Amino acid sequence: MTLLFASLLGLVIGSFLNVCIVRLPHDESVIEPRSHCRSCKNPLAWYDNIPLISYLILRGRCRTCSESFSVRYPAVEALTAVLFALIVSCDLPPRETVLDLVLAAALVVVTFIDIDYFIIPDEITWPSILIAPAVAFVVQHVSVRDSVTGILLGGGILWAFAWSYEKLRGREGMGLGDVKLLAMIGGLQGWQAPLFSLMAGAIVGSTVGLALMAARGRRFDMEIPFGPFLAFGSILYMLEGPRIIDLYFSHPPLF
């Protein structure tokens, strides 16, 4: 029942995350106006805004103008539901569970905005960085010192890399949005999280990037957003990070 409730909550929250994904890049309010078709501007009735179900009933089209809705809408809702169920299944203390749910929701928004626009909204990263030490004090999942260290370490690593790349290549290789995202991850998850997220994100990101370049016949300097891979690393750390780290150091590689 707990996992079912978490999944249903994830569907509802995922519906709101879709609003954030669509509106934040355009500096629009996520509160008003109510959900509406982006094509004909007509508001959606409550029965046309039920997560997953309404999309299936309407076959992915607006009831008024028949314009197609992106399949991303149900995908985001389903993804959020799965993440919420996985987080709740970890059976963490209530305050830490709530924090992980909020962080996962923020990372979903960051991922899809970065995919579409190659930006990571300051509305998510800056407030999270600023309140992270206070959150650590209240939740007590990490110490305040670990939170501050995570902010400095996470932001510092990527800032140094971005600065060095720009000096060596004469062009920007990584935006400050990624720097702030990794600082946010460090502040909310502790100093080990940005290191883990960066390594996991780099491994997955390079694998996906090489596959895309091979499939599309593109140059090796094609632009690929890194935020989604950092988000993946952060969620992996949230779910299995400490166990993966313990396994690594108890069975270190031979090379």
C-alpha cells in the first residue's frame, strides 16, 4: 500500500513537473494560468488532466483542437511515479525520504529542460544551494560541514574543468548551469555525492554520446547536455550510492 501511494503521488507530482518543464524556460508562472493546450490555449478540464489516464483516453490529443500532446507528458508522470516508489522502498527515515522525493522531482525537471534548451534553471539550483546547509541541520542525513563541503567541492570541480577547457580550447565546453547543479547535489547529499555523480554521469554520458555520434554520423564535438547525466548519477547515489562505494573499495579493480 505504501508503494502504491508513493506511485500515485508520483503521478500527480509528475503532472505538475510537466508544467514546470514547459513554463520555466519561458519565465512563465507555474501556478497561473491553469493547465491549457499550448496550441489553442483552451483550459483543460479536470477530467482531461488525470495523469496517464487522460492521455490514453484522449489518445494524446487536445479535446478541443485535436493537436497532438507530446508523449513526454505521460513519460514524465510515469518516470516520477517509478522514482517515488523506488525512493520509498529504501525505507529511510521520514525526513530523509521527503528530501529525496523533492530532490528527485527537481532533477526530473532539470533533466528535461536541459535536453530541450541546454539550460538548467536558476530557480531550482540557487535556492537549493542556499538552503542546503539548513536542510542538513534539520534532516540530519549529512552534517552541515559535509553539506558546505559538498557545495564547494561539487561546484569547484566543474568550475575548474569548465575554466580549463575554455582556456585550452578557446570556447565554452560546459555551462555554469552544470556547475550549480553539481553544487546543489553536493549541498543536499553530502560531499561524496558530487564525486559519485560526476563519475557515473561521465561514464554514462560518454557512452550515450559516442552511441549518438556513431548513429547520426555527427562530429565528435557535437553538443550534448550533461545535466541529465549528473541527475542520473545523483539519483543512483540516492538509491545505491553508499553500497556501490563500499563494494568498490572492498573489491577494488585490478587495473
